[in-house]
Amino acid sequence: MKDHRLPPLLATAWRAAGLAVRDEVLHPPARIDRRTLLELMAASSALALGAGCDRKPPRKIVSMHDAPEYLHPGQPLHYATTWTDGPVPYGLMVRNLDGRPVKVEGLPEHPLNRGTATAAMQAALMSLYDPDRLRAPRRGEAEIGWDEVDRIVVEALRAARKVVLLTRAMLGPAERALVARFVAACRGAVHLVHETVHDGARRLAWRVAYGADGELRPRYDRARVVLSVDCDFLGTDGDVLGATAGWAARRSPATVAATEELSRLWIAEAGLSVTGANADHHLSLLPSAALGLVGALRAALGGDGAALGRWADAEHVERRVLDTLAADLRDHRGEAVVVAGAHLPASVHAAVCLLNDELGAAGTTLEWCSAPATLPPDDPAKIARAMESGVDVLVTLGVNPVYDFPGGEGAALVAKARLAVGHGLHRDETLHACHLALPSHHGLESWNDALLGAGSYGLCQPVITPLFASRQEAESLLAWTKALAPGDPELQAAADWPAWLRRHWARNVLAGEPDTAWDDALRRGFHGMRQAEAFPALNRKGAEAWAGRAPSARGEHELVLLPHHAVFDGRFAANGWLQELPEPITKLVWDNAAVLAPATAAALGVEDEDWISVRSGDRAVNLPVLVLPGVAAGVVVTTLGHGRTAAGTIGTERGVNVAPLLPETPRMGERIVTRVDVQRTSGPNHTFARTQKTFSMEGRPIVLRGTRQEYEANPHFPAARTHSTPDSQLHPDWDYSTGHKWVMAIDLSRCTGCSACVVACNAENNIPIVGKDECTNGREMHWMRLDTYYGGDAEHPEVHSQPMLCQHCDNAPCETVCPFNATAHSPEGLNEQVYNRCAGTRYCANNCPYKVRRFNFFDYPKLATTDPVQELAYNPQVTVRMRGVMEKCTFCVQRIHEAKFRAADADRPVADGDVRPACQQTCPAAAIVFGDGNDPASRVAALARSPLAYHVLGELNVRPNVNYLARIVNPHPALSAPPGAGAEGGGDR
Amino acid sequence: MSSAGPALLAPPLVEGPIDFRRIDADVNRPLESFPSARWWGAFAVAGLLLVLFAVAATYTVARGIGTWGNNNPVGWAWDITNFVFWIGIGHAGTLISAILFLLRQRWRTAIARFAEAMTVFAVICALQFPLLHLGRPWLALWMLPVPNHNGIWVNFRSPLLWDVFAVSTYGLVSFLFWYTGLLPDLATVRDRAKHGLRKLIYGILSLGWRGSNRSWSHYEKAYLLFAGLSTPLVLSVHSVVSFDFATSVIPGWHTTVFPPYFVAGAIFSGFAMVATLIVLMRRFFHLEHVVTVNHLDVMNRIVVATSLMVGYAYVIEFFIAWYGGVAYERYVFLNRAFGPYAWAYWTMVTCNVLVPQLLWFARIRRSMLLLYPVVILINVGMWFERFVIIVTSLHRDFLPASWDHFTPTWVDVSLFAGSVGLFLTLVLLFCRFLPTVSLAETKGVLAGARPDRHGAREHGGQHA
Amino acid sequence: MFTRRFERRIYVATTVVLSSLVMGTAFGTYALWPANLERGYQPEQPIEFSHAIMAGKFKIECIYCHSEAEKGPHAGIPDVETCMKCHAVIQPKDARGELKPEIVKLLDYWERREPIQWEKVYDLADFVYFDHRRHLAPGTGLECADCHGPVETMDRVERVYSLKMAWCLDCHMEPPPAGAPPEQLTRASIHCSTCHR
């Protein structure tokens, strides 16, 4: 309180001096606003007007008119909702601040994802605030009102003889009911489901094998032996979160009861997927040979090993390995499960059903679910047939056939419609081709529901008032149906879509429940847990018939089309966080590629960034090449979802659209082509932006890996392979004897490298995207990165992935060299970076052995966009950094403080698990544990005491506070390498 | 002057029949005559480069460091390379003016002034880069340990802060030393001046020097003191600069040999630069008889000597890397010699170790034509030395996952070229407006000089 | 060679120039010293709301209107409804029996259901994380006036303290109050992340 009033003379003096620049110059410009949304707008406008020239630009503080009592400025509200944009209806926990969502997280207790989240789920926030969203209905280029839209559509529908309603597969029960009403009310209407990435082939095989539509859910937590036939169940295939959680639970000696519990993962695959990277045994498999392999294994289990031998010889696979595989499966009847990739033909899946039956998986390692969340997709050929003859009205809801219709005929089909009405988030390819382009609500603005399984329903509620003049697809559908069926009392009774939804729930979901049930469902985000279902009897004959189908003829090269791990089938292509999320294996961003084995590339005479043309039938696509060890020779692996032509500033013209290569066969939505013609071709100079350039560990002890046998022989082997930190040092150690000491432990046996933590970190800490060019120049800003190293041989490399973040060293090299004291050590062991004190010498980054510090070379937050809508995505608890400022992982210090405050309010000490950094919170494998190292009872302390725990670069005596637990793999004893071999990676690349 | 020790060189330090007036006339000619077309030409070139510097600097400050090639592992590149390069250049000045003075090496007289001037200019150039590499140069103010409204103190553990003190002291002392030495000569210029304004300006600059006995004795005391004061600086400054790297943990930086190695390198590059410029200067301003071949000969001997020291440092670095047995250390040095930046490393070795060996031959030492390419190459080599140390160490350190490559942009290049322009501009202006050779001292070593107190007064009388 | 008189003039002139430079710098520094820039800021508000009357004359507690101060990070500004709680009935008139202009303004806002856009007087930079609740928590012994000055005497609110870091540190560097439990954060912490995140 030492200040005194400023003498008026001086006051006038400095006013005359006019100092508006001072704060602009010295401090980050006002970007975040910690008050209300209203105020943010006021602030930005005030800044824009440059109002006032004394002191710093004055800002408004805006009172509400009459504030709701539950709303406390600056204090978060959490809403439970459901993710309806993706392939699986996971539960979302949305953190709302001052009326706007600022973080999307997994919903705890949700039957499917139990609090964890995928990258795409969390990135939903980014697409909600995407400035490129379609903001109002358009007829051609002209903006029109919704009444106008309804008038046009209803007229057309009344007059129509042939109407096609094209929707995505993810439709909730209420929406399905509404669609049924629409089809009933509308003359000549047919409802078709269009998806490019789906499990149609699997669903077909299951329907045949078990006589009813439903899906099989593998229980990896019960499986001791898992065989994946080209199934990336840890990456992109099916219920990834559930699978990862279940699988990881059986991988780490630190968390299983006994090493016997550890599971073994065999994979036979064409490419090198996340699952393949985590497999204990990796076999190369041509897609066309999948059926043969499964058949041979069945025979072997039946006692006839000859088939296996024949297959092995045909496919040049080591016989010994296959025999061991067969034996391993045989030895673990009832504890083994076989899964096949959704992109494989139905015949393979039928065969897998039979194989699983022989293994006694039914009811033990496989569960039956009669209520899949998605509708079975329709065959592209069928859709094409329906639309070829030309329809009077085509209504597309959230699908983009013009971009991704197999064979690339989408544009032609849509053009045939007399009136094409497109509903979507962006004005994408399809909406451009439609006569009416209608903006949809984002999932976070919508009311909806979803099927989570038998007797379990997810509820989706809006968490922000719609940003634009958009309308939910279902709302439109309801409005049109009501107009078409004036006589239907039920329809007329529903004032709007939410009313319809609530009615539907009252009758079908909450029938007989107390009145509070709806509120409970809203609060919890779902209703009812999944009931265990009786496993239906196997229709052996039907399955045999399908499994007997000969695989399609094999050519010199085969093609596999997989969903992209981030932008999936292209629906997330406009999302910057996902575009800039490094692909776990290749570290490729903003791009897709034709991934080839070194042998294949050599045969074609191509190298990285050369172009090849892939021709299937009469359709050809040119792709840049990326050579990757571990890929099967003769296979071209590529991903869908890139090459969008209308996906806003972020997604447009990134990579190549390979959808035209998708087969249109009536064999149901498989995504392989067993005969493609591949030629070297010329193309524009292409540069891949890869966030990692060197993939060899250079024989350094960075990721420690040991086999289960080695671990059993000597649990302390990590200590033997790393140099220990000296115990004594010249200058005194920090005193952590009182209070907290924050420590992290990362279990490399659990981590799959899925990279969900990266997006979690981006969202929590306002990390900007920097674009492809900056990534090429090694300037990506991710605080949490996943380092990937290849070891072993080039054909079946060991892949090690390691989350790398600020290690919060006790002897932090960065702290001593900053001349401004901008990075300092907290009494709780945090290495703190003070953005507003940082002048940007970059000395700290130079001196960081882990190179985890990130520098704002440009004004990145402004680089992406200056649209204020985008700014709403910022987390107000974290400063947005301006150019010239160094930044890095803070262990989510804002969460630490929040937890302390909560504890203080409850007048209790901070308990273990109160503080969970964004990365830990979202990790599907629960590989990251954070907590108080001073509390011996804490989980993190226990893990740090594990014999597997080691420090990366500990020998530098920087004394990091992140403990890595060495990765334990579980190869079959018969095939296990002698202890020590390849334990430290190294090798080529 | 106090009685002289035996001169280093047998031949006279100033050649030809020449008296005090003649010296004044020769040395002051450039000041008193309208500049030649050659000077204007040179000035135009230097000026253009200076403009380039201004443009690049403005662009950097406006857009950010992203306009440079620096990236994530390589936080420092050309910026700090240039800084160390220019600081090094300065060293010859201090060495010649201070240490050789204390050692009574009277042959220094002819080149001392020029070398000192060079020091001052080099420090000015050097200072540009630490400022610019912040991207927001105004924040450099936080480096000053002054009370502030944040109540934060600077971090005295940071070598960068030591730099601030070391370099500013160095710059300040060098300037004062240089200016003190100028006083009697400024007075001479004033006295020779015809035009009133000229008289006025040089009059003010000469602080009313009257050549009285008292002035001379004060002057010599002051000069001696400054010489003593700046002698330790020759060693301290570059040692401190080398701490930026030596105190870090990065393999290739974390090296105890750095301080002596840097100092030797600095003197090495400094002498090369002095030679580079003075060869031209003596030719264009017809001072061959004042700055004689013997001077260059002696300087070149020093160049050879320091070149050997630098070469030794290169070798010992590799030896320690091997002997120390740290995998990271070994990798960094192998990577230097055979990695993506091998070309830079071998350029450095060639220019700094191999080429200078030519100077063992008197014929090359004493022939302007032959020694000129040598000293030029040394300047190049010394720039690359800093580049190699900084960039090759950073671009591949501990975790291979974070390895990357550095490629300069046009801004990087312009800033360096521009700083050369800044340096040349200052040198050219210096040649036009100040005596490039110390008149007072040169007179002291003239054949006819009787260096005792009476003599001193007599010659002082020359000005009076 | 100059005459001594001329030289003396030169020296006098030089001295004058230099000394004025020094003084100028000193004055400038003080005037532009950031702490001094912040104090005395007294913007005009959309409504001439007088704390002197409300808090001074009528002794209304700060918390009555700024009710969030004890609940969360932001003290908050009362919604129009809060004003109307009283002013629905208390509507002072001037001599001519007409509603006072400021009351009219308020009623207009209420009619138009429009929020009032006040001018911020205390506006911390966005990288400063200040939590009112923590500072009013039991054990800190802080009053609103400790940071906001004697608001109850101000007709138009004015910034009394600079709220610059050094000023915050004056308290934060004081030893913690006796017997405060560590978790309750009554101990004023001075490590960076306490205020900068």
C-alpha cells in the first residue's frame, strides 16, 4: 500500500505523452477474456475502435441484465453429452466457462469410454468454433431464411415421386424414428445410409453367422492371446477407447497381478498400424491372403497343420512362426480372440467367426451386442442405382458423397437430382453441388441421443447457444415431416426436435421410470448400463458358405485404404488440431501418402516424396510416396480423408483424395483392392511435413525395452542399461520436505502412441497450430510430443513410442541460463515459464537436453485466423502467448491450482488423483500417472519405486521428474530373442 | 615520450626522409582534401549494405524471428554467429593498443589508431545481434539490473547477463582509450584547420588541448592507465562470451577449452581484419612509408602463431571427445566432420589452419598481393568457426527425435552482409574525419626524434 | 587556437545542454513510470453511479452488489436486476419533481432489457491470474479497500493503487499469518505460477 497519488501536473504530462502503445508493446495483446462472452465482443470492438489514447486501451465490463443464479463468472460448469460426429457414440464431458465450451473431455462412468477421449473427440471444440462453418442457409450463392428453405423443400417433397434421404450411419433411436416417419409421410421416399469407413462387411458376416444384426465386442482385458488379422483396433478400427483400455490393462508388469497375466498380441497386417507397432509378433500379410491365413489356422487348430505349411510357403512366411502362433492359440482356448480389420471382405470375417468359435471365444473374450450404435450402411452400388435414374428430391444429412463416394461418381449422382438439399457443418463439396446448402448445428449445439448397447442410451445436449443461423438436421427433418403429415397427431404434438426427442425417451427409454429420470439422464449423459446378452448360436453352414468364397484375384500390387488416424474419412479435415496431429508411425502432418515397403519402393524405383500413380480398373490416382519399414512388400497402404476441395482454409487442398479408388463391389464395403496397377510417375515437387526426421535411437538408452523373460530374469534391468544419476552434487538440492512435489510416471508398456494426449494438451493449453510450412521447418508447437523410434530389422521393426514433454528437472539447465529469470523453479518442483517475462533469447531451448521447449517464431495465434469466433476456443485459465515468447509443458499448473482451491474450499488436503493433467485425464491406456511424490501412498510414488522406472538422460544429473517405466513386450518363448538383443533399439532409420 | 626500449625491428619504423610537418601533411591529407572518387565508390557500396541491414532488421522486428532460418533444435544460428564473429574482430585493437603498448612495442604506433577504431566499430556491429535476436529488441532493457515495477531482479547465473557486462565494459573502455589517444592529434587537425567551423568542431573535440607540458604528462598517465585497464579485457571479454557455450550442457558446447580457444581465435581474426583493411588504407591514402611492410610482417607472424593455437584447439576438442568417452560428445564431433555440415567444418579447418601456414614464408608475409587473399580467407574461416560451433552442436543433440536441419533465409544473409556494411561505413567515415595514424606517437619514433622531456616540449611547441 | 573567453562559453553551453538532458530524463522517467501511469485513472461511466452515496451514505456492503467476490475469481459487476431490487421503488426526483436523469437511464436499460457497459477501472493484464475469493478467504485479513481504496468516498470510482507486480509483492512477501493451515493458501505464495499461467 505504498503508492501515493500521482501529482496532477505529471498526470497531464503523461496524458499528453499519449501512451497507448505501452501495453501493446510489452505484453501479449488482449486475446483471452476472463469475463463474459459479451465482454469479449465489447473488448475486441473497443480495441478495434482504438477508443481512448491514454494509458492502455480501456475495456468494458458488461453486466448481465438478470443473471442466472447458477452462473458464476470465471467458474467452470461441466455438462455431460454424447459424441455423435464420430463412428462410436462416446460420452463427452464439456467444460463450460462463462457460457462457452472451452474443453471437451471423456465422460467418466460412461459405459463406453469411461472418462477417456480420442483426439477427434477433443478436437470437436475446434470445429465448433471453426470460422469457416456455413453460417446461414444458402440457395446457390444467395443467403435465404429458414422459412424460405422450408417452403421450397416442402413444395418439392409434396410434388416429388422419388425422394432419397441420404444419411450417415450414426443415427440415434429418436432420429431413426423420425426418419421412419419421414419415409412414411413422403411419397416415394427411401432412406439410404452412406459411409465410406464403416464395418459393413463385418456386420454382414455377423448377420450371416449369428442370424441377427448386431456386433461382436472383443474383451481384450480377458484375452491372454490376441490375433489381429490386419485389424487396427488400437488405432482407427471400431471402439478404440474400449479396446485400448482393455488391452493396456494386461500389458504392464507394474499393474498386473503376475507376469503370467500379461497378454500377447500377434498381428498379421499389410501396413504398419498403431496396433502393429504395439504387437509382440508382427507378420506381413497381403490383404488377398487374409482368408487363407484364417482358414489355415482353423485347419491347424483342427489338427491339420499341412494347410498352415502350404500357406506359409505361398506367402514366404517363416513356418516356425505360424506353428507357434497356432500353438499359442490352441494353448489358450477360452482366453484367446481373433479380430479382423473392417476393411477386409465379409468372407474373412465369416472365417474369423468360425475360428473364434473353435477358440471358445464366444461369451468369454467376445461379447454379443444386439444394438449397435450405427445403422448398417447401404451398398454403394445400391445407392448409385437408386440415384442414377434421377430423383426429384435428394436430401443429404451430414454426408459428403461428392467427396467420398466410391469410384468418385458422387458429383454425377447428386447432379442428377432435380432438387438437391444438403445439410452440413461446412459448405463442403456436396453442399456446393446442392441447390440448397443448409448449415447444421455442431454436435455441441445439438439435442440428440444414441444407442450404447442393449438397454443403454446416450443423451446429447447442447452446451452453447448456436453461434450461427444454423439448424439441426433432425429439426429440419421434423419440420418437413410435420408439413407433409398434418394428420399425424404425434408429430404435431412435438413442437420442435427437443420435444420430439423427449417424447421419444419418455415412451421408449424412460417408460416406467420416475419423473426425475430425464434430469438424471441429462446430468449423467446416458441412461442405463449395457446389459450382458446371451451369445447367439453360430450358423455354421451359413458362415462356412461365406468363408468358402474364393478371395478376389491377386495382382502384382494390392491396395489398402484405411481411415486416417486423425481426420478419419475426411469429416474432420477442416480441423487444425487434427491436421497437425502427427501420424503416430510416420509423424506425417497435413498430408497423406502412399506408404510402401522399402522393397516395393526399390522395385518401382521411387523414394520418399516421389509420385506414383495407382490405377484400379479405369480409375487412377497419383500419390506421393512414403517409404516405411514393416509394410508388406507389394502393398500400397494409404489413408482416406485428405484431398478435400472444400473444407475451409484448414482442410482444402491437403493431400490427395483416394476415395475414387474405393471398390464399388456388391461384396459390401470392403476397402481393399487386390489388383492395382502401380507406376512411377512425375508430379509437382512434394515435401512431406514430418515432425520427426530421425527414427533411430543411435543406440542410446532412450526407450528401454525388455522381453517378459528378461524382466522375470532381472526386474532391475533398466538400471543396468542407464547411467545412474550421481547422488551428491556441489550445489545444494532443492528442499521439498514440506508441501507437494509434483512427479509424473509414464508406463511405456501401456502407451500405444495413439496421440490423444497431444490434442488434450493443445486444447487445455491454447497451443496454436502453425501450418504445414512451419512444421516442415521444425517449428511445431506441441508441448507433448510422441517420439517414435524404429529398431530391429527393416521387415519387422520394433517400434518404440515415447511421450516426451518437459521433464521439470530439479537441476533444470533452462533455469540457470535465462538472463531475465523468465523460467524459474517452484517450491513444488515445477519448472515454471513466465510468458510475460520472456524476452525470447531462446537460450533455454538451446540448453534443454530434451528439446521440449517451443518458441513462438511468429504470432501463431493470429497466423491461423483473426476471426474472434476462433478466440472463443481459448482456455481462459491459460495465457495466449504472443510472438517471441518461449513456452513448454507446465504440468497443467492451472489444474494444480484449481485442485488446491477446491481442497481449500472443502477444508481438506489435496488428495491423490485430485490433480490430473490433460494428458493423463484423456489417456485411453492410462499410461500417464501424475501426483505428489512426497506422498508415499500416491500411485505415482508407487510407480516411481518400480524396478522398471528410469529417467531419460538421467546421467546428465538434470534430475528429471518424469519417470518412464521400461516397455515390457511379451513374445512367445519359442520365438523370443535372446535377452539383451535389440533391447535398446538402434538399427536403420 | 619516456625513454624507449630497443625497437623490435632493425629497419626504421618510418621510412624515407621525413619530418614532423611532413607527417602531419601526409596523415591529414585525407581529412583536408575532398574525398576521391574511390572513396565515394566504397562509401556508396558500404551505404547500400547498411540500408540492406536496416531493411532486414525492420522486417525481423515487424514479423518475428520466424523470418530467420532458426527452428526448434537450432535456437541460435547466424545471429549469435555474427555476434561472436564481430566481438572477435575487435580484439586486435585492444591487444595492439594496450598490451603492445605496455610491452613498449613501438612498431605498433603506426597501426594502433586504426586497430582501436576498428575495435570500437566491431563492438557496435556485434551489439546489433543480441538485440535483434530477441525479435522484440526493446525488451533488452530488462537485462539492466535496475529497480522496476515488477520487483524482479535479473538472473546473475546466466552467461548472457555476464555478456552484457563484459561487452559493455569492453566497448566503453575501448572507446575512451581510443578517444584519449586521439586528443593531441585532434588538436593538430584543429590547428591546421583553415575554416572556422572546422576549427570549432575539432576544437570542441580536442577538449582544448594545448600541448602544454602538464597536458602531455596527464595524457601519458591517462593513456598508460587505460592500457593497463583494457589489458585484462582482451582476455576477459571473449572468455565470457565463450561461457555462453561452455557453461551449457549441450555436447559440442560444454567444453572447458573454450575460453583460451576463443581468445586466441579472436586475436587471430582481429589481426586478419586489421591487415585486410590497413593494406587498402595505406595504399589509398599513400601512407606506405608510415605503415610499412615491416608492420604487416610482424602482424602476420602473430597471425601464424594464433592460427596454430586455434588449430591446436580443434585437435584437442576431438581428442577430449574421444578420451571423455561420452557417446553424445563423440557423435557431435563426428557429425561435425562428416555430418550434413561437414562442408562448413572443412571450410573452417582449411581457412584457419592450413591457409595461414603460407605466412611462414617471408615472401608472402611481405607481399601485399600474396598476403591479401590469405587474410581474407581467415576472416571467412573464423566466421565459419562460430557457425560450426553453434549450429552443428544444436542441430543434433541428445534425443534423435528432436534432430533437425538449419537453412538460412534471405534475412539471415542480409543481416550479416548489412553488418559488414555498417562496419565499412564507420571505417570509411573514420578515414575521412580523423587521423588514421597516431601523429603524436609516430613523431616519437621518427628518425629525428629525441624522445626526452625537452624534446617532447619542443615538438609540443610544434602545435602550440 | 580560441580565446579563453570563447572556450569558456563553449564549456558553459555544453554544461547547460548536458544538465538539462539529465533533468529531462529524470522527469520523463518519473512521469512514464508504469506504476504512475496506472494511478489516477478515473473513466467516465455510462451512468453517474456514486459509490459515495451507496457505499458511503447508505453503507451498503460491497458484497451486496459485487456478490461474486467471495465466491469466485471475479468480483463481478451487478446485473441490472440487482439495481432494480431497490430502484424499482426508490426513484428519487429532483426539485421539479421529475425523475433524476441517472435514474431514468437505469430504468431505460431495464426497459430495453439491455446490459450496462461499464468502463473498467481495474483491468489487470490477461496474463495475470487474480482470484478475489482467495484474497477474501478467512485468514488473509484483507478488506476490499486494501486494494480498491476508499471507494465509499468516491463519486466516480478512481484507481488508487497501481496494482503493479511490485505492489502485489509488498503483501505476498510478508510472512504468512500465524496458524494458517498450509492448504488454505492463506500463505501468500510468490512463485510465478501463482499469478502467471
